[in-house]
Amino acid sequence: MTWWKKALYDTCSLITLDKLFLEQIELAEHFPITILALEESFLADQLRDDTAQRMRPRVTICSLPPPEDLARLLASPQLSKSLATIDTLIYATAVHGNFAVVTADKQLAKVVRLENIKVGNMAIILRELVSKKMLTVKSCERLLQGLASRKDFLLGISTPTWRDLQKYSFPDK
């Protein structure tokens, strides 16, 4: 089984996944029936209502660690003060439950990786889908460009290609 099927998804990854499913619903077959996310990702200041309505049926809510564990994990010296509150909760939940993490936040990815937990983002998943021949290069490029047209610059550029994705590194660059 691929790592992202049992991963905890951050809010930005839920948004990107929603956009990917809008572009190509067949992509859903490469993801579990429901993915793990925090209830906090569905707050109004995190997700637009239409995105939340589409994604909620695809999500299994993952519980936060018990308060004493949460307090201990949030006191970790690795956690940057600049991480958003939701990202610190994702970190604590991932470490407590030993969940891989799909995130768009490089700082969160780096601190999760320090815990020897698998971490990646939607671009890495798309590249893996192509390498496993679950998605064609042409479909992948269409998805990348569809995301860019929706102002989701997954690779950090406005006109992404397969070649860009092949060279892409996360979270180090």
C-alpha cells in the first residue's frame, strides 16, 4: 500500500485534493475511500464552505492526542513559533499516531521528518502515481496545469510541466 493512503492530510492538501478531483474524478481511485484529517481543518477560516462540503464525505476525522500528550508534543523544541496553530496540531497528531503526513507547508514537513515520519505533498504523490504507471505523464501535466489555472501553484510556478515535476524536491527546496 502506498504511504499516502494512511496519511494525515493538512488543510492545504485537502484543498489541492479537492481541486484534483474536480479536474479528474478518476484520480479518486488512487486514494482511500476516506482520508485522515483534523476536524480543525474544516473550520470556516480554514476551508471555503463549498470545498468543505465536497471533502467532508471523503474524510475520516482523526482525533487529537489526549491533553497531556498534546501539551508534551506541542512543547517540542523543534516546533517553530511561526507554524500555524493547525500545523502544530497536525504535527502532534501525526507524531502521537505515527501517521505519515501530506502537507503543503515546508516547515511542517521538516519538523515531521525529524520524527522519522514519512512526509510529502500532493506533487510528490502525483509523481509517484506516474512512476507506478497509475497516471500518465499527459494526465499529470493536465492536472498540474489545471491546478495552476485555479491558482494552486503546486510546484511554485504558473506553467508547470512533467519535467518540472521530475526535478521538484520537497520540502528541501
